Amino acid sequence: MRLSIALQLLLLFLFNCLNAQQADNWRGPERMGIYHENGLLQQWPSEGPDMVWAYEQLGEGFTSPVFTNGRIYITGMEERTGYLYVLSTDGTLEQKFEYGEEYYQSYPGSRSTPAIAGNHAYIVSGHGLLVCMDHTNGNIIWQIELFNDFDGSNIRWGFTENLLISGDTLFCTPGGSKNNIVAINRFTGDVIWSSQGSGNLSAYCSPLLINHNGKKILVTMMQNHITGLDAENGNVLWLHPYANFRNIHPNTPIYHDGYIYAFSGYGKGGVKLRLNPEGDQVSEVWFNENLDPQLGGAVLVDGFIYGSGDRNRFWFCVDWETGETMFRSRDIDKGNVIWADGRLYCYTERGELALLEPGREGFIIRGQTEVTLGSAQHWAHLVINDGILYVRRGNALMAYDIRQ
């Protein structure tokens, strides 16, 4: 049966509206390091996967790429200026747009992986400049100085947050005593709500938005607390005390089936919290101090948490139900981790790129190579898109074909 022209136009309009709400995410579609790709190599060749291209003019930075409309978007710093780079999927630079001064003090470079929604790119600099840019032409649509327009203040190594977008709303954490966490209309830059939260400073954490029994809750880690807010109005639902001696918590929490796992480095470890059915209270289930990732994240797969420690320089497997450490390994150095198609993808601070299979009693290395291109630290998180593994190190973005 043929659809009427009016109905066809309506469906097209709805399709475009839905697409306009989609935003590329930090650490995969759920922001938890899981990439839903199939048909990937289960074991790498002895020399590692094939590097199909490398772009080595990104400037300084620690951010990861995002993808939309057949383009790659990533940030970097040249001199003291931050840029949004737009690359084709073959690694060719198509456009480069300035967004403002970037963080040039200790560990200089861009810190915010761009969030893309429709034709808009959202970036926050290490100095707290929040920018909405038309990524097709570089025009700045609106901008906010988080530390002037709100009452936030910068933190030791520069403001760092991978922005979170849901529908028309952008969430971010200036860290002020009044404007602790804010929700902003992503089209206009107008404040939807502002929450006092815990009143703590921002702590390098990129927030997580969860749907708990139909209630949208924004979860993040501030200086001294894990914080849960009603995402609709900014009301504080709960605060859970949590601090390490540096007050640095760069890892996005993990949510699963009514529970939250929040974790950080410097010997602190991670805590599993139970949400009550209404989502307005949490209680501690267990605490594990062994797995203490500094900034490499962790993944939850089939009832186990995988990640590497900071002070505890091992890779760990922790039981999600009990918090028990099942096994640990020093086969590779500490680093960041993601998961796809039955394998852990690990990128260590020594430049090791490894493919691991979790076993019952340990990790099985299914491939390993060295990242020799690029500059500065091996800190940027890995990304997989359409069978290609992307590795960023300073001024270089490398693309490895990991398809079978």
C-alpha cells in the first residue's frame, strides 16, 4: 500500500528530528566503554593490525575522535589556540576551525572530546570556555565562560569534561558553590536549570545519564562526592561521600540494573552503590580498593569489571556481584580499556596496544603492538568505528583495520 505524500513528508520530518537529537558519545554509545561491533579480528597478526593511515598534524591534545555524517571530528591545540579538526575517513584534513585559547600550562593540549549533535559541535576548553560551533563552517553560535558567567573555578590541570547531550539539553559541571552543575539549552546557550549539587569543585569526571525505572538521573563525581541529580530539574537526589587525597576522579561511572559503580585512582579504588526503586537514595554494596584506575576507565562485561590500577599497577578482573578480585595481571602496563566483540582493547601508558581475551584465571594476549607515532603521553582513550580502531597520541591520529 502506497503512503500518501503528506504521510511520507511527516515520516521524513520525524526521521530528521530524531537524527538531529543524536549525539556522538564519549566512550561509546552508553559512555561505558562498550562498542557494539561484530566481525572483528579475534587474534592479531604477529606485527599487530594493519595501520591504514595516520594523520600527524593535530597539535597537542588528549581527546578522542567522534564520527558523524562520514566525517571524523577531533580537537587539538596549536601554539595556544584550540581547533576542531574535521577529517575524512581516509585521514585527509577537510577543515580546521578555531574555537578559542586552550590550556597551555602543565600537560598542554585539548581536553574535551567534541560532542556532535546535528550540525553543532560542543567543546569546552581547559580554561572553561564552552563553545557551540557550526561544524560545517566554523561559525560560533554561542559561548559561555564557565568561570565568569557561573561561579566555578578552574582545577589543577585544567577543566576537563567530555560533554553530555540528551535531546535539546547539554549538561556540564562548572563546579561553583551555586552553579555546581548546569543544564543548558544546546541551541541557544540559555540555562534550563542550575543546581547547587554538592558545592564541590569539578573533578575531571565526564557525567553519565541513566534511566532508572523511568527516572532520568545525572550521575557524576565531584571533588568529595558522587552526585545524583534529577536530570529534569537539577534537584539533588543523593550525595555519597567519596574522595581520594588528590580529589581527582576522571573515570565515568558505570550503571547496570539498578547499581552504580564509581571508581578512581591514587589508591582509592571503587564502590558499588545500590539505587532504591525511586532513585532518590543509594546504599553501599561493596568497596574494592585493588582496581584503582587513574584515568583509563573500566568496562563491565558478563558480570565482571575489567580495568587497570594506578598505584596497583595490575590489570584486574573484579566480580560485579561480590566485589571480589578474581585475578590480576602485569603482562602489560596500566592504561585505558574498551570492549568489542569478545575482546578487551587496551592502550597503555608505555604505548603498548594490546588485544586481550579474559579467561577464567587470567588474561590471554591475542595480539600486541607498539604505538610509535605521535607526541607526549599515551592517554587518549581508544575508539572503534565501523571496524577501524582509532588511536590518538598527541599530534597523531592512527587508524587500524581490525576487521576479519
